[in-house]
Amino acid sequence: MARARYVRNVDSLTQLSDRERRQLRVVADKYAFRANDYYLNLIDWSDPDDPIRRIIVPCTGELQAFGALDASDEETNYVAPGCQHKYPHTALLVCTQICGAFCRFCFRKRLFMDSNDEAVVNLDPGIDYIRKHTAITNVLLTGGDPLMLSTRRLESILRRLRTIPHVGIIRIGSKIPAFNPYRILDDPELIAALSRYSTREKRIYVMTHFNVPQEVTQVALRAVNRLLKAGVILANQTPLLRGINDRPETLAELIRTLSFAGVPPYYFFQCRPTEGNLPFALTMVEAYRLLESAKKKVSGLAKRARLVMSHASGKIELVGLTRTRMYLKYHRARNHEDEGRFLSFKRDDNAYWLDDLVPADHHPGKARDATLHSSHFLSRD
Ligand code: SF4
């Protein structure tokens, strides 16, 4: 099975000085730390700004006040324990609270807190809900990382979902190909289960979370290849992150390498204003320019990704920027009447999130911590 050895205490990071470890203990007490030796070995410890290091090693900047623990109000999406249903055709099953390591910028870091009970062992009520709601054609297994479940348990979830005729696509959101590819390489039963339930008519998609090119190792590529050979479709999604993948060359290399290997990009995410995420957040203008600049350096399927904000009111795409204005569009919307709605705002180079552009009572989602700007307008085509 998985060869990785897990590390849960910052005191085990002997590459850091005593002083650094002391400082980081305070951060890890607030937002859980978890790593593994495979992933830690990718770090160049001589570089304090190494991107892999920034992804999993705590930093004191996380203690700065910013955002909310549940920045997209996911708590309002639950229709059964462990089951979220926000958009008509898609349901989410939050099936574990564990990941191969913990990304410091995780938008679900609340799941790793003792007080949280969103991830459930008994998914029966959620699966029953999906069975009764025939509009649901897509089910996303999420968490946490579903590939951290035992193969037996994952197989049981896949088997039950495949008895529901209206469920076509099963998506598995996973950073295991980056965090611990041996989990895939060392378990033929996992591959057999994925192959069994990714059929000619109804595929399983694994949505990988590669953030930087350094994660796309030869071992990771072997795991990717194993999944592809099992008949699984792959696509990558990543937030755009300060100090991690915020150089156009880095991002271009990531999407070029992955698309060559059969993992074209799907979504690029605006970093959510989740507590602890200030060191990683890019403004909307920075993120838009970054992705546009990276896209100029790649071709073909590498270009297909969208930059979106997973806002409480819907998935909002950043579609354009001029000297004076910013243009957004609802790609998916919580309220049906917002579907496809086009939004135009006075350009604000300091805005991180929709709530920084528009007062709370002007959009359907809750707008906690909103910064109000006087000149904006909404228009619908
Ligand atoms: S893999 Fe995803 S869910 Fe897990 S810590 Fe990273 S961002 Fe969070």
C-alpha cells in the first residue's frame, strides 16, 4: 500500500530552525498541519520561497485576519448529512475529512478541526437523496480526499452510485496524484474498482489538484498513466496562489506539462477569502492578468481553462478586464435567474472577491465582510 509516511507535527521538520518550529507550532495549533515524506522530499529547503514548502509548511502570515472559515457558505448547501446540492445537476458527497497532506490555503480547512462534522461515514442518506432527485447527473466525491478512503469503502460508494440510472458522471476530487502517487501505484484493487465503474457509457473523472510543475514528478506521471489506462478521464484544477504559481512561466509550464500527459486544465480558481489565506490570495486583477499571460504561452487544450470564483451565489467566471472596467459572468448560479448573468464593474485593483465589488443586498449570496464601493453597476444581457 501507500509508501508515504505521514508527518503531523511541525517539530518533525528538522530542516527548520528551533525558532521557526516554535513560531509555526502556534500556526499549526490553529490550522492543522499534515504532510508526508514523499511530498516533503520535493522541497528545496535551501529556498525559503520554495513553492512546495509554501503549499504545506505553515507560515505566520496565516494568523493575519482575513475572510471567513466557510467563505462560500457551503453550510447552506447541505440537503442530507455529507451531501451538498447547490446546482440542479450536481451533488457533492463530502466523504472524508483527511487528505494526503494539508494545503495551507485549503478552502475547507474547517473540516480538519475537531469541532467539524461535515464529512460523514454513513453516506446512505445522501445517496438516497441523489437517487430520489433525477435531475442530478453529476456526483462529486470530495472532502478531504476520497482517495484517502480505503479501496473497499470507495468501491462501495462507487458501486451504490452506479445503481442510480440518472447519475452519469462521477467525479473524484483528489490531490493524491500530487501528494502521494504511490497510493495509486501500489494498489491494483483501486485501479480495478475505478476501471469497473468507469464504463464506456458513464465515465469516472478524477479532478487532480496539481498546483505547480514541481509536483508533476515521474512517479506522479506514472500514477496519472495508471488512471488513464483504467479508463478514467482526468482534468486538473488549481487555485491561483501568491508565491506558489503566480508567475506566468510557472503556470504555463504546469498546464503545458499536464495537458501533454492527458490532464488538461479545467478550472483555475480565484483563491477564496478563507481564514488564514491572506498570504496566498491574489486580487482578481492579478489573477486575471496572470492566467491571460500564461495562456499566451500555451496552445490547444492547455488553453481551455476558465478562471472562476466559487462564490456563495454561484460559480462566477472572470471574463474580461479593461483599463477602467472588470467583466464577470455567472457560469453556474444558485438562483436560476442568475444563470448566465453578465456583470460589469468599475475596475478595482484591490478586490479579491465579488463581495469587494458589490454591496450585500445586490447579489443573492450572503456578503459577509463586504467592502462597499459606491460606483458599480450590474447589467443583464
Ligand atoms: S487537497 Fe484539497 S481538500 Fe485537501 S487540503 Fe488541499 S485544498 Fe484542502
